[in-house]
Amino acid sequence: MSSQRTVRPRAIFLDIDGTYADHGLAPEAHVEAVRTARRNGHLVFVCTGRPLSMVPGHILAAGFDGVITGAGARVEMDGEVLKDSRFEPDVAARIVETLDVHNAAYILEAPEALHGRTGVDRRLREVLGPVFAGRPQHDGVLSTDVDPLEDILGPMQYSDDLRSVSFAKISCFDSPVPLTGLMHHFGPEVGLIPSSLSALGDRAGEIYMAGTHKAVGIQVVEQRLGLKREDIVAIGDSANDIEMLEYAGTGIAVEGGHPGVLAVADRVTPGPAGNGVALAFAELGLLT
């Protein structure tokens, strides 16, 4: 008598940049892996440091069971927002004032939009243009042209005074002084991790609400759905993925990722160019 092997349902949480996609470009194998895993009864979630306003529709078009954005600050499932955390207004104003005094180029990240000071787009083009130069822009799978710089600047709204803006995270791309030297101005409610664009060095980074990270967002989903921690899978490559890989029952790092991610991972998979998400899904038995 032959028996059919069964695999218990899993919940998989995928980072976008450098994991599921490369600067907005998702390989066909990753799109199909997500769809196949969901057909097989597994749950697949986006879990990204990007705010919702910066998650392209063509990425979500693969079909996901929920979206965690802002590195755990916001959680949405089935059209219901389960979590939406922002900096307290006094803390937000203090951060903005400090960055402005030091002439930093930054973006305030909110689910509704990205916010920047008037003219910051010109400075970002100068700083990021060389970083993105020569990277592919055509997505043959989705038949769309993706400009990584416009991917950032597209959702931007500009103002001369950002002190009253509500936001969950800040991406700083260019500071005349290392960001670590500004942390004492921000206060204990604020954390800092390196930018995923490592070429920008210590004058760039992501400023976030202390205690908020991707594992916090995963826990919201876990509690809502009654998931078992051992059935949670997380795949990521950057510094903001460390907590979620630590928390997951199975943590998978992308080859060449941040050393902290590699240190906590249970296994390693290739990046998007090597269809790493699809390979990891196959190895976990999610596609059969």
C-alpha cells in the first residue's frame, strides 16, 4: 500500500528587498512558489521594512495572506489593520529637528506616503544615483520597468516643515556626521540599524521605534491565527531581519546577507538571482 506524505501547514514571512525581490524585481520562480505554497494550504506573508506606501502593487499581485510593513510597525490581514504604530509626536518632532539641524537627507516613512523636505529629491538623486547605476530595471516576469530610484521617490510628498508628520520609521541616506553620533539627541525611545544600502556607510541608516521590529509584527499574526511558533518560517537578508529569524521556528538567511542574520539562521539560501525563496520552499516541502 502506498502512502502520501503530508506536510503540516506553515506560515512563511518573507522580506522583500534582497530576499523575495531585487529592487522591486521578483523572479518568476518566487511568484510561482508563493502561489503554489498557498494552494497547498500554507500561509505566506510579506514582512518588510518598507512602509506600505512603498510596497509596489506588482509585488503584492503574487497574492499573500497578509502584509507586515514598517519593520513590524503595521500589520494588515484580509483588509483589517491589526497594528499601526507611530512615533509619539514629541519624539517625532525631536528627531526631525535634530536631522534638520545637521543637514541630513532623510525620508519619513508612513503607510500613506513618504515625506521629505522640499528639495531632498535632488540630493537623493545625487547620493543614490551612483549606487543604483547599472542595476537592471526591466522586470521580464511582470512586464514592467522598475527604476529603483523612482521606487523610492514615487510615493514622496514634500514640505518645508515636517515636524507635525505622523510616521513609523525614517530612512536617512546622507548625514554629514555618522548617525550613531546623533542618537543621544533622539532619546531612549529610538533605535538605529545600518542601511540596507551598505555602500552608504555610517552616514546612512534606519531610525525606528525602540522595541518595534519584524518579530513583533509576526507575533500579532501568530496570536490572531493561533499559529504555533515551530511552524513559523522567516526568510531575510538584512539587519532588520535578525529578530524575525531568531523568533521563527525556522530562520533562513540569504547568502551574502548581514552577518547578524547569517549568525542566527538555521539554514541559508541564494538571493533572488538564484531563486532562493523558491529553493527554500522546495527544501521545506511546501511546493509538493
